[in-house]
Amino acid sequence: MIRALHYVWDAEQCTMKPIERLRGLARRQFSHGETYLLEVHEERSTASHRQFFAAVREAHNNLDAEHTERYPTPQHLRKWALIKCGYFNERSYVCDTPAHAKRLAAFIKPIDEWAVVVVKGNIVKIYTAKSQSVADMKAEEFKESKEKVLSLLASIIGVTRTELKNQKESA
């Protein structure tokens, strides 16, 4: 498996060179004279990532009793909000009968406590939140999902997204 490397652009020679400490690895991974596609990888802000998860915890701490029962942990709340905001993977199962669909849904739900399982007639749809890990979600999509999720959570607890962020910073 080829490992991603950090490169330095040399405008005078019009070349990309791996940073000094990774040149040996580059020589082992790549063959002289071959052509490789170079993609720009935007680093995600660790501070933004931490702030997002802290704001989700703060929103969870401010839920009313009904929501706390439905979303017992910040993780439950975050994953539900991701799904609600459109950041999900979907699987559908067509069953022989509506009764079979209900049994399948009852079986599936305990397997993934964060999944949203919906039964419509004889169809079972399972929604799972997209991973927000650095490897699975690029910086731009993370930023977009963060904004949407925090707006949704802020509306649930009756504050603005800015107020939710400020509550955490002042806590």
C-alpha cells in the first residue's frame, strides 16, 4: 500500500520533492520515470474538530428530558443529527410482508444502536451516520456537516449556533 507523503513545490525547477525525512520512503514506493497522479489533501483543523465535539457535548448537556431519553449520549445525538442533516449511508431491505419487515427491523436495531431504522410497509431502511474521521471525511465536507449539525442542535435546545459555541467556550 502506498503511503501519502508531504511534498515541497520547487517553482524554479517545476518539481515536487518529498520532504527530506520521507525521501527514502518515496524511493521505495515509486518507480523512476513512471507517472503518478498527485492530489491535494487539505488538512483538517484539530481545533475545529475538538470544538465541534465539545459543542455536541454541550448541546447534549442542555437537552430536555424527552430528548435525553431518546439520545442518551452525545454520540447518539451527533449520529442522529448527521443522519437528519443528510450525512448518512442507506441500506434497504425488501421483505415478503410488512410483519416480516417489522421483525427484521426489531432484529437490526440492537445490532447498531446509532442506526435509524425505518419500516414502511414491507421495506426496511437503515440509515447510518457517515464517519467524520479525518480519513473518511474531507475538510470541506467536515466543515459543511459541522455547520449543519450545530445549527440543528442549537435549534433543538433553543439557542443560535453562535450561542451554542459561546456556551461551551465560557463553560
